[in-house]
Amino acid sequence: MAKTSKKVDPRDIFKYAESFKEAAELLNQKQVRSKPSGVKYAPPDAAHVSPMLTLDTLALELYLKCLHAIDHNGDAGWGHDPWALFTKLKPGTQKSVHVFYTEQLKTHPAVNLVNKNEPNIRPTIELCLQGKENFFQDIRYFFEGRKRGGPSFFWPLTRIAVRNTILAINPNWKN
């Protein structure tokens, strides 16, 4: 039996995504403030970063489902696999996300840090989204060690790009 999703108002999904984004950003700010004085980069403690990444991942999923609902007449899609959700977006929507993501790569301060600390990672949308269907479990149980998937690039860049695409389509949704 095929899974179907109920028709929903994309703006309702957007509101939930915004709440998860704001919560993730608050936890991230707390993490940044807790670095030792004078230290430019402190490797994050997985126990402290895990809740922030979980919330940020939920926000990204909801933003992708919002875009899916915009593209598909209120159908938000199904599941937790961000790559599957992304690839089911209309080609023009995918292209818009890529454009906003490329903008983030040029301007977001985290990119220089990642390039410095992980010089072999090529931070693409594909790297951020593919193989992440179990990301929730992997983050929550990070103390057990990496189980699946490859490296994960800084998720907020993808989340920001997807959010910016939504706001380009619906500029009146800005606070």
C-alpha cells in the first residue's frame, strides 16, 4: 500500500520549521558563548551539539516539506530522508535552492572554518543531504560512534538555502 500524505497549508509547515530553526539557533548561540576565553575554535562536544543538530535537522526537513507542499499543491511528501524530499521538488525549485546554497558558500563564516579543518570535504548540497535518512538516530546516539553515512557538512547552510527559497516564493512570510 502506497503511503500518502494529507494536504496541508505550506505556511503552517513553515511556521513549525521556523520554531525549530529558532530553537537550534538559540542552542548554537549558547554553544558559541561557552567556548574558553580567547579560543577561536573549540571542537564541539557532541553531547552539547547533538540537541542543536537534531533541532536543525528537523527544521531542514520541515522546510523541505514546505517546499514540497508549495510545489505539489499541499502534499508535503513523506518520510525523513532529506535527499528524497529534495529530489522530489520541481527542477526549478531545486535550482533555486542550489543558487541560494552557492550564495551561502560564498558568505557564511562557517565555510572558512570547515575549509581549514576539513580541507578534503567539498561542501555540496548532495553531501549535506544524501545518506542522511537515519541522521536523527545517528545524532541522538552519537556517543555510540558513527554508524552510517559519510561526513556531514554544516547543516545550517542547506537549511538557510531552503528557507531563502521559500521566502523568495513567499516574501510576505518573513516575520
